[in-house]
Amino acid sequence: MKGLDLEVKDKEFVVLLGPSGCGKTTTLRCIAGLESATDGEIYIGDQLVNDLDPKDRNIAMVFQNYALYPHMTVYKNLAFPLENQRLPANEIDTRVQKTAKLLQIERLLGRKPAQLSGGQQQRVAVGRAIVREPQVFLMDEPLSNLDAKLRVHMRAELKRLQKDIGVTTVYVTHDQVEAMTMADRVAIMNGGLLQQFGSPTEIFRTPANQFVGGFIGNPPMNFLEGALGPEGTFNLNVFKFPLSAGLAEVATRAGSDEIVLGIRPQDVQVSLESIQEPCLCTETFATEPLGDQTILDVKVGDALVKAVVVPEFPADMGTEVWISFPAHKVHLFDKKTGKALV
């Protein structure tokens, strides 16, 4: 990571999100003390922890592979970190029983990990972190080994659990749906650099740069490269899109004629007839029916633009359609830097 500056608030659920190799797991391991930061300071609460061993940082970590002890029962797995702290036996039992009840795994306490399903193992791994009553939870892709249906269920459970126990949590994932549905704030990383840090809504609506705009959203944001016209238009070879006065002024101030127009597929308007707004006549290149919606791929010059329409929209491959971009839904980016102009 380069110059990473993050402040996580007390009891906040923060997700580190980004593609493989972006530095999110390294960041988590530095917080945990499993790797040393080459520069800068790491505080947990008011305590500087750079020189503290992991066991002295009052954190608990949940790993991707759960790291349960296979020869121990669920009860012993939960009790083990407390036994290492040399807590009295009655306090250990109280904490284990309380945690098992919270996670609804009381009936599993006598089983060993091999006798558990993936979801049950995940609950035990989380329980082993909770039972220590740490100051911070660190979670490294804890749901990635679960099937899709169980992942959706456990997302909701983990989010509710974190709010109920009120422990500050830093969670690593490459899954944007996980990040957007679970986090209070999301830190998006790429190439070891922090790209944007904000609420899921803020990041979706006002991406700081082209990377964030393309990484967040499904389907991802459409990007069209063009030039700023003297009359305040965004010019493609096949289309001149008039920018609002505010957008045109911002683009002009940026001092670059080459800009990238971004628009989310959900915001592209599609019609079988010409509409009043500035629009472009094109044809459907492909259709992607998803049951609750259909994604249309339409040609705009040499580019393919994705648009989300209702499943009943009557367009097959080759159908002539008209598309338009509502001005208040358009994003502009500097082509050279990738930074958002508004």
C-alpha cells in the first residue's frame, strides 16, 4: 500500500474492497500485526500498536478457511482462546454458552469440525472471535467458501450480529455485493492505493474516478470516450450529446478536451420510438434475460452500451431502438487521469 490513511469509527463496519492484489488483505494483516508496516502508525483506540505482538492487540480474526482445530469439539474450539488467557473455568463456560446461544449453535457444541456443514463451521469461526470480546474484529473473506444461497443468508446474519454486539469490524472482500450490502462505509482499493472511502450510496452515486465507477455496480457503468465540443456538447463520431450548463462548465474548467462519459445501465433510457430528449437510433446487438430484468447490449459507434429494461420489453437481436442519457444521471471523467469532473 502507498500512503494509506484510514480512520474507522467506533462500532463501525468498514469493508476493504478491491480486485485481487490491490492490498486489502495486506492492510488487514498489518492491523492484526501479522505483517509489519514499513511506515506510518496504526492505532487501535488510543493505543499505538505498531510494536505490539498480535496477541497483545485485543483483536480477533476470522480467516477464509475458518482455521478450526479439527481434533477439538466445537465447545473446545470456542473455549481454547479463553483457556490461553487463563480465565476461570466458570467464566469460560459462561462465555462459551452465551456465544453458542447468540449464534444458535448450542446443539453443535459436542461435534467436531468434520461433522459440520460449511455454514456451521463459519458460525463456529465467528463464535471463536466473539467469545474473546475483542476491541476489533478482522475478517478476511469469511464467506467465500460458502455456496451462493448460504452466502446471502450469512451476509444478513453477520451484519445483524455486528450491530447487536457493537464491535468495530474491518472486513475484506472482492465481492462488491457483499461490500455494498454489509458495510457502513467502503474503502475501495486498487494497485495499493485507496481510490475512495465512503458510504455505499455515496460511492455508487458519486464515484471519485473511472475505476470506482466501473468496479461498483452490476452491470458495470458504461464508458464512452469522446471530446468536449465548443458548444457544450459531448461529441462522439455518431452522436452529439448536449451537456447541461453545469456539466459543460465543469468539463471546460478541467482544461481537457478529451473526456469520458459514464452512465449506469439502469439509467440508460430505451424506447422503440424517438423521444423528445436528444437520442440516438441504433439496434439491439444482444439480449441478456435475467428473469426480473433484461440487459440489452446496443451499439453506439464502435462501443457496446448496456441498458437495463423490464423483462417484457419487446426487443430481440437486431431490433431498432432509440436510446438517450438523462443529463442528471451522466458522469464525466478526465480521460488522462480518470478522475471524476463532477
